[in-house]
Amino acid sequence: MVATRLSAATWGLSAVTVAALLAGCSASVNVEKSEPKLSANKLAITVAEELAATTGQPKPDITCPEDLAGKVGNTTRCTLTADDGSTLGVTVTVSSVDGDKINFDIKADDKASPASN
């Protein structure tokens, strides 16, 4: 079950505009290990898919620097890069773990960083 709380947005907008539209959302992923862990790549894909599904827009460019261990309260920071090159921080926090299923919340920062020239 995925609960989401996002407004529709066009990912072609700057990250500053996107930041104002992203309130947060939640997602779940099944993993296949006795000690659940979600790879950074799979996490980035899942976050992008969840944001796209919630807004009805194309998947944004998301990168996550590290794996997410399936322990309640664990967090990692991912980055959304907008078409104009500006970036927006995205915090992913494990909300619960049910066997091999990691449930997590996604929350975008309020402010974006401008594109570096």
C-alpha cells in the first residue's frame, strides 16, 4: 500500500518550483535478504517512479548516494535534478519493515539549489 501526498508538477520546471509542489509521499519495496537493504540504484528508481505516479508527470532524475538499510528511522538523502540543472534534496526515511518489505516516506526540501554554471 502506497500513500502519497503530492501535487501535480511538470518536471521541466526548475527545482525551485518543484520544491514548492512536493509535500512528501510514501512507498514500499520488497527486498530479498534476511537483513533487508535497498540498493541506492533501486531506491532512486523507486523514488522517481513514485513521484511520477503521484504527479502524473515523467519520472524525474533522482540519484541516491547510498543503500537504505531496512531499520525504522534510517534515512538517506537523494537528489532530484531538474531540467534546468537546479537540484532539490529529497529525504527518504524508513517508516516500517515487514519481513522483506521496506516502507519509507519521501520528503522533498523546501528550497532548491540553483544550477551550477
